[in-house]
Amino acid sequence: MAEFSVRVLNSENKPRRGVRVGANFGVLRGSSSGYTDSDGWAILSMGDNATAEIYVEGKTQGKHYITDGDKFSFTVDYG
């Protein structure tokens, strides 16, 4: 199984811990979710390379094409 990482920072560029992060790969491919660690990283798994809508605390961060080992970072202050 492949993995990718999502980092969540606040507007002061500090890591957000305990933030729920999710990726929706569509009806046939399912979803993945997790929580950020003390450095703001959440590691999610996926089957194959795919486009997914990424969510942070339930709010969309847009659709992104994801491959094994990709890293994404989002700055959010809500949640």
C-alpha cells in the first residue's frame, strides 16, 4: 500500500497537532484519514496513484493528484 503525507500549519507557520486530515478518492477507491502528530504531519494510505479531495477538519483543500511518497502542506487556523 502506498502512503502520502499532509502537514498542517497555522498562520504563524507552527505545526497543528491533533487535526483530522482526510482524503476522498471517490466512490470506487474509498477514503483515508488520520490525525496530525506533534510536528503537524498526518500519514495517509492509498491503493494506487489517484486524484483525491483533501480535507482538513472537514473543510476541502481542493483536489490533488497523489502518488506514493507525496507531501502536501496546508495553512489553516480553524478547527
